[in-house]
Amino acid sequence: MFTGIIEDIGIITDLKNEFDNLHITVKSKITPELKIDQSVAHNGVCLTVVNLNSETYTVTAIKETLDKTNLNTLNVGAPINLERAMKLGDRLDGHIVQGHVDQTAICESIEEANGSWVFTFNYDASLNNITIEKGSITVNGVSLTVVNSKRNSFSVAIIPYTYQHTNFNTFKIGTTVNLEFDVLGKYVSRLVNLNNIN
């Protein structure tokens, strides 16, 4: 379980394919505090630490993960948002994030807004994921508040701190991002769809 508050921007130092799996090696300031078998969210994707050395650690993404996230677009040298799992008893500064990406979205526009930025993302609405105005959304692991909610798109307003301390500052129009929709919204959407079927 995560909060969507990014701890560090790691740098991808190595990518190795093995059958359908991708081994991702990351350099991060949190590496010395990690241990084998620990969960870390990478652009919002919960992955398990499988190898460690002094400056880097390695996680493995399987085909299912690669098919549903933007991890298959990573390159060596790319920045990646990192968050360790929350501790019981800590403040929940973001919202409840599972680290289970629902789908990807494409950055449709970026507007400067006199000291902040408004990013708009377009996603495939046929998967029945929904946003609501002022609801929570996780974009590349970052807990954010939805503005301008539509059936297949939404916007988020990014303050300078978030822009500087996440990989939002690398986004361009056309960038693919990971989305995790609010867990309560997913249950409501599922119940509504089941009622419509019956």
C-alpha cells in the first residue's frame, strides 16, 4: 500500500530482457535503505526488489505488467518516480494507492498557469475506469486531484514542488503515463456495471 507521495526520482541504469520479463536496475538515494523482497512503486507500479548493491537495486516486471503500464517504454538514463510502501501509523498525505496500475494514458496538453502547470491526459474509456471532479487519481505514482473530469480525459494541476520532485518535468505531449484510479471509484463503477448487466 502506498500514498502517492514520491520519495525520490531514480535513474534507470540497466534494462535486461529475460524471456517475457524485464529486469530494471535503478540508481536511487533510497537504495541503502532497501532490502531484498521489499515493495517499491516505480511510476506507480508495485515491484519487488530482487537484487541490491551499494548504489543500485533491481526489480523484475513480468509480461502482464509490461502490457498494462509504461514500463516497456523505459530507456537507460530515464527518470522514474519512486515510493516505498507506507508504514502503519504514518500520516496518509496523499490517498490510498495500491500500486496496481489500471491502464495507461497519453499526455494531451501542457499549459503553464502563472506559477503552476495544468496537464491533461486522454485514456481509453472502454475499460470502464472513471474520474470525478476533485476526486483522486494516481499518475506515474503521484497522488493528484482531478480537475475537468470527462468520460475519457481529465486534467491535474501541478505545483512547482511536484513538478521539480517528480518526472512530470520530463512529460511532453504524447508521453505515456500510468494511471491508477481511486479504489473506491473502481468498486462503484464495477457495481454499477454489474447492475446494468442484470
